[in-house]
Amino acid sequence: MTPILPFDVLAKNYGAEIVRFRGLSTISMVCKVDRAVDIGFTSRRQSLLALVFRSPPRFEIAQGVFVYGPGATSASEFISADDSLRVALSLLLSSFRCSVEWSGNVVSVRVSSGVVDADATGGHRFLSNLALIAERLNAIGKKPMAIDRRREGYGPVLIRKITLTASFVAPLIVLLGVRYWVRRG
């Protein structure tokens, strides 16, 4: 029987990079694409609140697999035609409860720490599917895709940047407002 390698060693063998912060692990693989891509894959349907706040529309590419972000309309056509990519995305999203992001030349997965190497294969199944996704998205990235930010909204990277900026600026505004009212007072 082959010994199971530690997850970090196994990830390095697959060419993956792992960044851990508290309970979150971000596992990334290189996907050589020359264009600016910001597309996310999720297993969650669009909520009713999303209609109020005009979040990016989600397109279903497989049973329980949704894609969103600029370029998602044309990318979903190519992804829907690739059975192995759809199966790999479905397996990652359903088995590991994670989110997959394709931004520029990197495919990254955000997952809770300990979930990936807790399966019976020690993370081999997770990494092999992530490598397959990166390889297939690399091939799809070379095809012509139309990007319409006005209709397709924002991708996961831009949404995260906006959220981080807002979470930094909002307390400053509240602090300055309180300080103003106290001095005025």
C-alpha cells in the first residue's frame, strides 16, 4: 500500500500553492491565460436579496453548479460542453463545500482548513480535480470570450476588494461622524 503524503507535500507535487489564514485555506494553481478573467463558481443559487442589491447573475452550467462574473455568459457555453470540467467542478463544490475562483492566470479554491486533507485520499482527490479544472480552464481561456461587465456584473475578486475597502472605510466614517457630533455637542 502506498503511504499517504502530508497534504502540503502533495500540493507541492501538484504545483499548488497554499495560503492559510485562521480557519481558511486558499489553494491556487497556475492557469496560463493572457486575458483578464474574473469568474467564480459556486453551488449556491442566487438569493432573493441578490435581486435587490443587483448582484451578478448566475448561470447554471451543471446540476447545482453556477458560474458568475464578467465573461460568464460566453464561458458557460464552453464549460457546459466540457463534461470532465463540469464533473470536477461539481465534485469540488459538493464534496468539499468550497468556492472556486478563476482570476487571470490563477485558479484558486477557498475552503475551510482541515476539510481538504480529511477525506480518505488525504487530499489527492481534491488536488487532482483542481489540477484538471486548471488544465481545462487554460484551454477555455484561449477561446474567444465576450466580456460585458454592465450585464454580467462583478467577479469574485472585485467583490472581495470592494468588501474589504468598505469594511475599512465604514468604521472610519462612523468614527468621524461620532467625533463630529461629540465636538458639536
